[in-house]
Amino acid sequence: MIIDCHTHVWPDAVAKRALAGSVRDLPRRGDGTVAGLTASMDKAGVDRAICLGIGNTPPQVDKANRFAAGLDPGRFTGFGSVHPGLSVEDNIAGLRAHGLRGVKIHPMFQQLELDDPRLGAVLDALQGEFAVIVHVGAAGEDPGNRCTPEMLARIVREFPRLDLIACHFGGYRMFERALDVVCGLPVYLDTSWPPGLASLAPGRVRDLVRRHGTDRVVFASDWPMADQGAEIEAIRALGLTEDEIDAVLGGNAARLLGLDKQ
């Protein structure tokens, strides 16, 4: 099974507008619709995708959660949203009401700091029940000061029971910094690096994956900001063993999501 742990889709009526408002300096590899993602998955041989909903403001959180919960469970796992502008109780109740098993936090779009004490209270409540995938590093013209590898490291230490996935190896456009700060911590790292993982030196990526632990790295494309098929090939070209490749491409995510027990 191949599981893409980092994709973005929107309702058809708003996908074009939402995609236009995302990071402007990256090429688009799809239209941001569910049908577009399904076609990409079929072409690339991806069995399941985690689709990440983001409520940029508190009023948008329930809309994002409702859409994520309505995705076809046969192909998709919807992750919803939380926002520190809502109470801890409202955030958790919304996720439970929609039957969601995880959330995406994106400090850039949500205009928050990763070390915001209000967010810390929400993360504390998510421990032991929900997985959390968080953007770390830069984005577009934003240098990434809202969500640094150092901030991530503090979260990992402060919330040890949190099932945490750090996007972009723990620091987009901060690879060497993430290697020093995040590598080896008890956190999952996703492999997304738009516009393509192949832009990084394969040997450095292979060293990071093995240093961190091949049981705690998950395949991620960031579709539609990257081509799923090309990202799979980049993983296969890293020089890992077949067992390591299988773990990264799907085995680790299946275990994290409990799909290995189904």
C-alpha cells in the first residue's frame, strides 16, 4: 500500500480560488479537486491519501472539518482543522462530531505562532486521540519565523504523547537546520519538498531518513504542489533497501493510522 500523507483538496466550487491563494511561487500539478487528486493517485499508484483541511480563521474551521469528514473513506483520510481562536472544548468537540482522526496546523495561513500558548493548550488536548500534522519552515515569501525547527522541537518535548507529523522533514527550505535540530526526535517526518524531492541531494536525504529512523518517515507529496508519481520515484531513487522503501511509502503511515489492523 502506498499512502500519500500530505495532499490538499477543496470543494469544486472553491478549488480554483483556494489554489490561487496558496503559495504563489510553486507550479501547480493539479486542480485541487477531489476528482483531480483521484486521477493523480490512479496514475501514480497511490492507494490512499491524507487530505489536509485548514481553517485559516475560526469561522472556517467547521467548514474545513465538514468537508474533510465527507471525503470517500475508501480512498481518503480527511484531517480537519483547529484554531486557537476557538476554545479548547470547541476544537475537540468539532473534531469528534465529524469523526476526524487528525488535524493540520499551518502557522502561515492561520496567522499564528507555533509556540502560541493558546495553541499549546489545544495540542495538549489532542494528545492520545488525534494525530497532528504541522507545517514547519518557510512558505513562499514567508521566511518561516512562525514555525521553526526549534519551535517544533519544544512541542515534541512538551507534548510527548502527541502523534506528531512534521511536514517537509521538519523544516521547509531549512534542511540542514532540521537535520541538526529535529532529526532523531520522537516525531514523524514527511517527505514533501515542493516542487520536488529530487531537488535535494539524494545522499543527504537518505542519511537523514536513516539517522531519524526509517520507521518514523512517511511519504508525502504536497499535491497539487508536486507530482505524486515523480515523488514516489524520488523516494525509490534514494538508495534505501526495499523494506525501508515500503515502510516510508506506506507501512509507517498505515501503522500510525491503524490501517495495518484493518
